[in-house]
Amino acid sequence: MKRLSLLLLLALLGMTPSASSFAEEDEIVIVVNQANPARAAGRDTLRPLFQTTRTEWYGRSAMPVNLPEDSSMRQRFDMAVLGLDPEGVARYWIDRKIRGGERPPRKVPNSSAVLRAVGEQAGGIGYMAASDVNPTVKVIARIRDGQVVPP
């Protein structure tokens, strides 16, 4: 009833909401290669992997994959996992470059590229919309309401 009232009010004001304005944002899932023995991972595990301060995981080289900086999914991921907004992330990587630290995760353009990269690399780890997952990867965590939760 409230939603109908809001729609009527918007129509009276000459405003029409887009279809996505009432849709919930896609849940983000963190995925790994099927060969990875991990069943679940929390923020304390994911953060060092995506900040590249931890480069090995389960005896393999960790291969984290990021979406572009301007992606809303990337920004939601960074806030939940790294605890950083886009400016904080940029400062972090500038500082790491100055200090000679590990390079940032490989950047790919979209979820299809995340699937491909993670599915092909035994140490691959990335994130995507839950609706994009397929059998080539395994979900080890979810981001729900800004928090990392078990799969």
C-alpha cells in the first residue's frame, strides 16, 4: 500500500521512477576457483588478499581480481572488505607504490571477466553479483547490508 501511495504521489508530481529505483541492489558474492579448498572466508581473510599484503593462500599464489574503480559494486566491496571509500583506496595504493609494496589486484572490466580470470587461475579470487555466478567458481562469502557474511 505504501509503495502504491508513493507511486501515485510521484505520478501526480510528474515524476516517474525508473524500474531499478525500487529494486534492491544485487547481492555481492566473493568467489574462488573450484580447486580452492576454502569453504568460507571472512573480512579478516579477504582484506589482506585484496590489499595484496597476503600473497599466498592454501599453498598457491593468491590472484585477486578487482572491478574498475568507478563500478558501484567495486565501491560497495571496498567499503565492506577494506573499510575504505574510493578516495581511501586510491591513497592506499599510492602509498603502497611509494613504499615499494605489492601491486594492486588485477583489474577486469566486468563480471564475465571476473568469472573467466577466477575460473582459470587456481589462486583466483574475485567478486561479482550473485546473479552472475556459474559452476566455474565457488562462493565463499557474501556482502549483505555492507557486511561480509558466510556463503
